[in-house]
Amino acid sequence: MTLHDWTTIAAEPMNPKVTRRVIHTAQMTIARLEMQAGAYVPEHAHHNEQVSMVERGLLRFHLEGREVLVGAGQSLEIPPHVPHSVDVVEDAAVTDLFTPKRDDWLRGEDAYLRG
């Protein structure tokens, strides 16, 4: 068992409008993001299943030829290998869960978030 305290995890600036805190476990990655309105996550895909839970604000996901608005209290499941992008419509706090863990992030392969 491991107890994690988000308040002790340094916020990593990804770009001028997005900061991220990350926990990697043996099987999953959990990321808490603070995103300002107008931020954009370019289209990308990964072998991980992803669940994005919006705690505050509004995001517009683009995937499978559709636009999906996800607001506070809602979550979106994204299957592995599905290309997706995100527009931040309103300032947002989001928790992303990934399984298996994001080994690409551990290797520093997250340039698409740093643009």
C-alpha cells in the first residue's frame, strides 16, 4: 500500500496554459492537470486506455470524427490507440487515469503536451 499526497507533488509546467502533477504506480499513471481556457492538446494516440475526469471547467474532445463536451462531474473513456485532441473551453481541473502506466512519459516522450 502507498499513500500519495497531491500537495507534495510539484506541479510541472507543460506549456504556458497547462500544469501537471503525476503519480506512476506499477500498473497505471494518474495525472492531475490544471488547464487554462484556450489551451490545446494536439491530436495524439497511445496504447493506454484513458479515463479523463473533469473536476472543474469544460473540455472539448475530438475523437472518432466527433466532438464531445465534457464538463465538471463528467468523465470520458478513451480506448487504446484512438487518436484524440482536446480544446480547453473553460479553465479546468482534470484527472487523467491511464492503464497500463505511461512509460512514454517516464522516458520524457511527451513533447505533444509541451507545445
